Amino acid sequence: MVCAAFAATTLLLFGFIYWQTAGLVSARIDDFIRHEHAALLRETPAVMAADVNTRYADDLHRLSFAAIFAPSGLRVAGGLAALPRNLADDGNLHDIEVLRRGEQGAAPEVARVAADRLADGSVLVVGRSVQDLTDLRSRIGRALWLGLMPALAASLAIGLFASRRTIVRVRAVNRAIARIMQGHLQERLPFRAGGDALDQLAESCNRMLGEIERLLDEVRGVGDGIAHDLRGPLSRLRFRLEVGRARAATQAELDAVVAQGLQDLDQSLATITALLRIGEVQAERRQAAFSHVGLAELLREVAELYAPLAEHRGLTFGLTLGADGEVPADRALLLEAVVNLVDNAVKFAPQSGTVSMALMWEGATPVLRVADSGPGIAPAHRQAALGRFYRAPPSQHVAGTGLGLSLVSAIVRRHGFELRMSDIAGGFAVDIVCTAPSGAMQP
Amino acid sequence: MLARPMSYSPSLTDTADVCPLHRHRILLIEDDLGLAQTITGELTHHGYAATHAADGQGALASVQEASYDLLILDRVLPGIDGITLIQNMRAESIQVPVLMISSLGTVDERIAGLKAGGDDYLAKPFDLNELIARVEALLRRPRETRETVLRAGDLVMDLVDRSVRRRGRVIELLPREFKLLEYLMRRPNRLVTRAMLFEEVWNYRFVPHSNLVDVHIGKLRRKIDVTGEAPLIESVTGSGFILRASGRTSP
């Protein structure tokens, strides 16, 4: 393929060179003849004949010629053996066979010729050999032959070598891929630094493999974490059932053990559900649900949901709404985040304490605040509280999965918002700072 | 729940209120045999005629030749997947209600299940009580009422001027409380679970705090029952609530 293209290009190139050069040479020949012709025609017949003879005598290279023939066809002067037959005496240039004087018997040669009938009826013939052109053609042909053949051979050899080398490299890459597919995820594709396109491709693949390996490690880590976190409660459950079977004396005692066991199990299942929910929030699949969410209305809805529960627990529930505003958000997710915060607040607020929600503004940024009069989370523990399974030390007896805040954190991050915890007068506040998104969150 | 007009045995839904032990035919399509045994046992215990199919292929044939009142369909099945199965059935105009059960409990999976033609979606693990309540809800869906007045015992709800009266006494309700009571009154004498209330009254797909619904029901109770009146909303420990309407509720 490459060889054929190379050969065609070379042929084209040589053809072009011939066309250009031959064009130039024949134009020069034509110019020369016209010039000579015109010069001779300006002379008197006597001078013309003398000139023609001089030219014949001077033309050692046997290139150009001139001759004068009497009306009878006999040569009067010059270097042609005879007046060429069929030569029109119209002063125009013609390609015609001529025979030079003194070369009778030799093969006639083709020349560029112009002829004119003079006033006395005789004919002036001026011409020049086109042997140059023929020579040029054959020379270029030879050069083509001599140049093209080795070039073709060389390109064929280079092509074979290059494709052979590529095949070797592709084979190496394939071997590496096969090993990766067998589970050797640390394996990488071979490449030379700063190499060609194939090397760059291999490098990109290696970066991708690195990312995949990292993600797989992360998944494995999460899996290990879940297994570890569930082993505790499940061991407790097993222990409880075992002891219950051995020690329960009455049906009522056994029922109590089973009820307690079911509660333990529900706790573990709730943990799994919460973990899956966090995973779902983190996986960016629900971007489509983003719309403009009115914040005051959202807080009112949560207040309506939780005020009865707070009052039921003897807590004072407050809602303070500043100027209303809209943020681009997944309403269901944002609601879930606020609900989780309020749920925590209601859970952790002390006896006859307060729980409050507020929509505030920090400049142009709306802030959703959920506060309670409880002890909150000590500054040192705040970062950890966002991680999975954190239970603040004084509240570990309160039921819950310990995943509420990490779910809130995942939701907040998903929106590009900021989660902030702070001590406020008489309590603790968690803020969702609805930072204006940098274009990414446009619905 | 999708509001699809019921095309099957409308007469049964009327008698269902007074005769809880008629035999509805239910097909369970579930590949986990242990779970299937438990579920069919529980359904039988509640008076249903339960049949079990272990894979989608067999289930489709079974559905085509026998008429069931309800399908309980596992989302993930060997052979035909649950979603595909339900799509095939709907394409063949088999309109039997379908309750999907699945360990794929995420919001997206749930939406996919309902979109494919499921009538309700229950994520595993679930309470057996929850399952039974959902089955009942699907089998005895509320009449597509053109009625403008709902009655439960001496409680009367006017859907046009959105007022509630009990024995002539006007009861003031907040919009959400009205919606909650309406949901209960459309399903008298039936178990309604907390999750069902969260999904249908609040439109939440998560249960934030198990006590929340109880507190709201408590508030509602205090408004509709005054001293001397029989309590209308009954709590079922560990499951949910039943609105007791003595006798027939339709006008």
C-alpha cells in the first residue's frame, strides 16, 4: 500500500518535472526560431543568402539550420539537403522531418521549422533540431527508472521493518492486557517515554488502569468496612440468641430475647440501607433531578413534619425565616439532608430544650441552619462526625445508625454546598451553606 | 401507587370489606426458595391462595393460563428479569396488579420498577406485616371515587369544601392532617403501615424516624376523638394503623 502510494507519487513528480522542463525547452526553441526567422527576413536577398551560408558553416553543434530554395526547389544557400515536402510556407512553426546537407542517406530527423516564400518566389526555411527534447525525455525516463526502483525497494524494506516492529509492540501490549485480565491489576502496558502515538496510547491506558486499580481498592476497602461494621452487631445478636436458648425458662423470657434479637437485626439492616443510600447519593446519577428549590417552603415542610414530634418530646420548636431564596438542588435530597439534621437535633436535644431551624443569609449566600440546645459535637470530633458510624461520646446510648451526618455530608457535597458546625449561644448549630455553584449545577 | 383503573373483579372489592377470608389467588415469583416458603406460608396464613414460581419463564406461562388477582414479583430473577417480565405482561395486556419486591432498594431502582408497570415496590428486607398490608392495599384498592363524601362510622369527610365533621361537630385540620385522614378513610378496616403513609401522604421515600408518623397520628386522634367518642384509629403494634369503621362505609 505504502509502496504503491510512494511509487505513484514519484511517477507524478517525474512527470511534472518533464512537463515543466520540456515546456520551457520547447518555448525557448520556438523563440529562437522566430527571432532568427524575423532577422533573416529583414535582410536583402544577397545578405540573406550569405547569412544563411554563414550559419550553416558556423553551426558546429548541428542544432539550428537555415536554407533558401529557388522556386524550382533547388537549394540556393544553407544547410538543408532539400526543401521538406509538405512544408507550408506560412511563416508558422511546424514539426517536420528534414534532411541536412551532406547527410543524404541518413535517417531524416524531426525539427521545428518555419518557412516563408520570399518576394522572388524562393523559400526561406529556418529551423532547429528538437533532439534536445528527445534527449531530455529519455534522460528523465532513465533517471526515473534508476531512482524509482531503489526507492521502491527501500520503502518496501522500511515498511516491512516498521510493521514488523509494530506487530512486536502490539504483541507485547496484548500480553500485558492478558495478564491484567487474569487479575494482575498492578501490571502496566509497555511504553517508551516521549515515544510515538502508540506509546502515548499505552501511557493513557496505564493512567486509566491506575485509576481503575485505585477505585477497586476503594471498593474493597468499603466492603471490608461494611463487613467489619456488621460483624459487631451480628456477633452480639448471635450471642444473645445462644444465651436466650440456653437460659430462657419461660415462653415470655424467650419472646423477650427474640424481640431484642429482631431489634438488633433491624439495626444492622438499617445500617446497610443507610450505607446503600450514601452510595446512591455519591454516585452521580440523579443530576437530572436538579431544579430551583424554594428554601422557605422546604423548611416549612420539615417544620410541619417535626414540630409535633419535638413537642411530643417536650422540646420547644422554632422556625425563623429570613428573605426567601432559591437554590439549584435536588429537592428530595436537600429535604432528606435537612430532615436528618432535624432528626438528630430532636434526638440529642436535652429535656425541655429547644430545636430550631432558620433560613439566613450571608451576603448573597443562603444558609440553612438547624440548631439545638444540646451539647453538640466537640470541635475535635467534628471532622470525624462526617465519617461513617460516628457516635458522639455522650450520646452513644441513643438509637441510630450513626450514618445520619455522613449522609447529610454526602448530599451537601453532591450539591457543591458546604456543611459547617459551630457552637452558638446556648447550643450547637449545623449549617448548610448553599454556596453558589460554579456553573456545574445548572439544571 | 399508580392510579390505574381496576379492571378485575370489582364485586370482590366490595365484599372484601366485610369478608376478609375470601380466597384471592396470588402468584409469587421468587428464586430464593427459603424466602418464597416464608412468604407463601404467611400469605396462606392470611387466607390467600398462594402459588410459587421460581423463575420468570415458568411464571409467564403460569400467568397466561391461570388468572391471578395479584403477582408478587422479585426484581432480579434467573432467566427473564423481573422488569422484562412485567413489561412483557403489560405488552400482552395482562393487567393484574404487581407488587415488586427487590434487594435493589435505591430510589432509581424503585422508579424503574414502577415505570415498567409495577403497582408497588417493596425493598428487601421487609416486615412480613408490611408485605401483607401492601398486598391488601393492592387487592382492595380504594374505589376510584367520584363520591364527594367519605364516611367512616360517624366521621364524615366532604372532599369538595374540604371539611370534616363528627356527629355534627366541625373538626379543623391542617392540610397534611386532612390528607392523612383522607388516606385512612379511603382504606377503612385495613392495615396501613408507616412506610405506606410516608410514601403516599408525605411522598417521602425514606422513613426518617419511626416515631414521626405515630406523633402525627396522635395529633389527628386528639382532633377527631373527643371524650365519650369511640376511638376511630387503632394502632397495630409494630406495624401501623387501622381506621375502624363500623359497618358499611359506602353511602
